[in-house]
Amino acid sequence: MSETVVITGAFSYTGKHATRILLDRGYSVRTLTSHPPGSRSGQGDPFGGRVAVFPYNFDRPDELRRSLSGASTLINTYWVRFPRGEATFETGVRNSRTLIQAVRDAGVRRIVHVSIANPSLDSPLGYYKGKALVEEAVRESMVPYAIVRPTVIFGAEDILINNIAWCVRRFPVFGIPGNGGYGVRPIYVEDMARLLVDSVERQGNSVIDAVGPETFTFEGLVRLVARCVGKRIRIAHVPAAVAYVATLLMGWAVGDVVLTWEEYKGLMGNLLVSDGPAAGETRLSQWLAENGERVGRTYASEVGRHY
């Protein structure tokens, strides 16, 4: 009988790729999700019914434990990108702790946890502090773990790179906050998914920076995207507050949260880079050269995807 892996968000961006690999390797897969296939924000089932679907049940720990019972590993991608309604960083931390406790109670033997590059308990940014608090809960659980820390994940259906391309295609000027010299070290979604599944099959505890082989300045990234989609672009360096107001206006126009003020601070604070070895082989420059024709043709909405 094959081992069972529970993955949060099997129908989400990264989760979908990881789930395909799990199924290809012969695992039985369950998912915990707020967006089952056929729900308002959910899409169709890409796995043809091969993934058992359960709600998160954070408010019913016994039900949550039962949905984890018999599984060997949890791959945890659950988090809150930005506060919206009752979904805050604080509730994200609280729900994560509930999930980790349910993992212990259900006898799950391993946690593969998706964090973020450069988390810190001392960070003034709620996202990065929250991620650090969840990492702390994973370590204190006494369950063997792999903590995987991505920066930016690119590929078909990604949001950041796609929406940079979307802007480049539509506007003659691209406003870059500050000097644009802060870094970005992206990893390909398939490389990220493979790293998660490989971590299921390893033993012991580990912390891995999920980064690709290339590092760009943010301005260099924008220029690369423009070149690969075949557009000339004029770069305008503007104060961060001006850039943020512009994204607020754009978000209002497209019905989305484009970038939060905390995300601006994280980006400009050089938190989307790592000096560690590459965990993926795929180069963004090569991927864009091969896919530039289709990147940014439509806007990718975070709100539309999750709410």
C-alpha cells in the first residue's frame, strides 16, 4: 500500500505542481483546502478525483486531526499573503499552530513546511515575522521537518512576473521604487514542487533556501521581461510611496491587491534574495526567452484566485 501525503492547497499554484509529482511517484494524496473544485474560487479538478478533499477545519481540531490520520507526511503551503477580512497574519499563525498540533495528534511522521526567505522574529513586517513564528512552531513540534524558504516562484500562472509583463505590454513607462538595485532570486515552480516532494523522501531536519541559479536587480528583472516580450520600456525611478499609490490605483482598476506596502518594504529591503546554493536548475532568463510570447497577455489576479 502506498504512503499517504496530505498537502494543503493541492489546487493552488505551487501545490498543483507538487501534487502531480506526488501522484506520479505513487503516493496517495489528500488535500486540505478552502477552495475545492467547483467552489466559487476553485477551478475544475485537474487530478480526475484522485485527490481526497477535506476542509481546513481550523475551528474543529478533532475533524482536522481525522483528515490527517494515517498520513505519513504533511506538505504545508498554507499562509495569508495579505490581511483581508478575517484573514490576517495573526490568524494565519494561529491556524498554522492548530494544524501543527493536529499533525502531532494524528501521528504524522514528517512536516514539509513552505516558509519564506529571510523570516525573522524581530521583523517589523507582519508577513516575515508571522512566517518566523510558524517556523518556530514547526521546530518545537518535535516532528521531523524540512523547512523550504522560497523567494519568488515563477512559471505559467505565476503572479509577479506575469503582471510585470502585463504592465510592460500596456504602459510606455514602468515606475520602479527607489534605485531598483535590490535583488530578486526566483525559482521555477516545477523546481520548487520537486524540492517539496524530494523533501518528503528525506530524513532528519533541514532548512533549504528555495532559490534559482540567477539573481537579478529589480530593474534588471523588469528590463529582462520587457526584452523577452518584445517591448521597449522607459524606466522611471520614483519614491516608494509614489509607486505604492500607483499600484493602489491599478489595483482599484483591476479589482486586485497588486503589491502591499509590506511587500514593497520586503522587496526594497533585499529580502527576496539569498546567498545559498541554487536549489533549482531552471533559469528565468531562458524560461522567459521561450515563453515571452504568452507571458503577461492577461492580468493574474490574487484576489480572483483566492477569494
